[in-house]
Amino acid sequence: MTTLLGCIADDFTGATDLAGMLARSGVPVALRLGVPDAMPEDTAAFEVIALKCRTAAVDEAVAECRAALAWLQAAGAQRFFWKYCSTFDSTAKGNIGPVAEALMDDLDIEQTIYCPAFPENGRSIFMGNLFVGQQPLAESPMKDHPLTPMRDSNLMRLLQPQVTRPVGLADRLTVARGPEILRKKLATLREQGVAHVVIDAVANDDLDIIAEACRDMTLMTGGSAVAMPLPGLYRQHRLLSADMPAPVVPKLATAAIILSGSCSAMTNEQVAAYHEHGPAWQLSPLELAKTGSQAAFDWLAAQPDDSTPLIYATAEPDAVHAVQQELGVALAGKLVEDALAALAVAAFNAGRRRFVVAGGETSGAVALALGLSRLDIGVEIAPGVPWTFAHVRGAEIAVALKSGNFGDRDFFTTALAKLEA
């Protein structure tokens, strides 16, 4: 099948978020972990390539994304989507803006949009400022993110140092007047030389307007929610068949495991909720540095098959900061990621086939350790978090890759129940 929309995501949970939004349409979606080595074959109408480049060096991130673009072009895609987090996670140097400009150069286009809004998950943009619930981004828990602390809420100010061309705004007052007015605004900004346009959105209706106005753009960028209306628009305009086959859910062994490396406020709540009734083991980066992870492996091996163990390094911001002060940010993160990835492999070798993973960096490490290369998208657990299915060494497995702040307090329990529904 020729690919209609080719998507590039800067981390694995973000990629599953986007793939899940697109899969709401009922169209099969293929998620590739990393740029495939082989030329495209057996491709889906919607292809999503998940990279692990959110906090990579700028040159490395740009090179990876350009390689992903080239693969998607070879698959036949004519439209593209650059997906980043709904909280605009980035450093002062990138990688959101540098990647967008590189893709624009390769596609020979003059303008793209930026819309990380996800109202369903409490992310909204007004007058260019991003809100998390009722809090400005810079006052939300994201201000304490261990890798990408967000200390400014204004997306134009965040984006301008990352790019070489002018940044502008299409505000909510423009969006509210409908897709035709928004198209005219974008055209006016383009004539003025504005290459990067932040677009306000405070409700799902705004996303519908933005998607309609921008559906013919070669490149859109943003969070997953602004891409969600695209399948319906493609059907409406006869770019997508109305009778595509539905995804097939495989038969799975029932043993499961939960692995959490995220230290977000919501994941802390989710770990606490599961801890109340399920078996749990906490990894300490300091202990990992001193004595390794054998105690965690021994604990996991002792858990019965009919239990679902939780292994987590999730902690409150003050505790995370103290560890980073002692070990350094990079080493603390690597110790946790390496341990959780190895524990995932041990769980697979012991016959566990259902994996719930919390945290973008953790999800990337676990997916790579399990050797995942293609995921097929299944039922949605919570907005932006679907179950996915893959083949690993001849076995069918289910994997839920959750961004730190997504889901409600009972997410872990809900996820396992959804797979049985």
C-alpha cells in the first residue's frame, strides 16, 4: 500500500500517542521503531517512525529525522508530520526547531505550523502561551523535568532561538473564524517571510479547524491531537479508501509486567495507586551504581506468573535532583534505563508477554532491548496511549508505551483490563 501520511516522532511514547490518535479512524497504522534498514514494503496508509532524538545532540537529531523523511518519501508519502511532546519539551538549542527547518529544506517548502495543543489531556495554547491544565507551562510540573525543564510558557520565545527564520502567531481569534480565514492568515504570514507559525488551540473544535486549514500542507508539526482529524479529512476528500481492513488483535499469553522510569507528577500518582494492591519493587539509581540490579532480578524471578509486578524508579522531583547531584544527570538516567531494559528482557524470557512501560526514555530503552522494530496499533487505553502488538523471537507480545503525564491515577490497572475487553 502506498503511504499517504508519513510521520516522524522524537520519542517512542510520542510515536505511540500519534499512532493511537490516527488509529481512532479505524485505519491500520504501522509504527516503526527507528528508521528501517530495508526499503519500504508492506507499508500502511499511515506510517509513523519513532526516534529517540528529543534530547540528542542537534546534528544527530537532524540527521536521524532526515533519514526518516527519506524512507517515508520512498514509501510514497506526499504529506508529513513532525511530532513532538504536547508540552513542547526541548532544550534552548532544539530539537524541535532545527529538525523542522531541516525537513522544510529537504521538502523545499517555505512554511510550517506548530500546534502541540491536546485539549483532551489538558494542553491548550492561547496567544502563543502553552497551558498544562490551568497552569502556564512554566508554572506546571514541567518546570522540574529532569531533562527538559520548561521555564517559559511562550512558544514563540521558546522556538525563535532554535530556528533561523521568523516565527509568528495565528491566534485563537483567527482560528475561531474558521479554516478559510486561517488559510488566509497563513498565506499573509508566508508573504511576510514568516516560516514558523504557532497556532492557538483551546478546544477540539479548534483542532478540527486547524487540520482542515492545513490538510494540504506538505509538512505539519505539533502534538498528536492536531493530526487526529486528518484521516477523516482524507476520507472526505477521497484520498483514503472508506473500506480499509480493521486491525487484527493477536492471541496473547496473560503474564504481564509494569516498568516505570518516568518521574512525572502523574506517574508518581499511578505508581502510588498500583502500590496499594500490587507487588512492587523500587529501583534506586544510587544502589544501582553501588551494587547493580541483581536484587531486582531475583525479586522478579520470585513473582508468580499470575501476578503483575511493578518495577519502578519513579520518584519525586527533590529526590531525583538529589540523585542527579550525586551521580550526574546522564549517569543516573542511564543506570535506570539499562536496568529496566534488562528486566524487560528477563520478563520476556520468563514468559511474560504484556508490557506496560511509563516514560519516554524508558520506553525507548525497553523497546530497543526487546528488539521491537514494527508495532501494530490496537485499542486505546487513555487519550494518546494505545496498546500495540509486535512479534519478538516468534512470540506475540502487547506493549503499552506511556508518556509520563498521560493517563489517570489508575492507568496501570486500566491498561491491563483493556487488553481483556
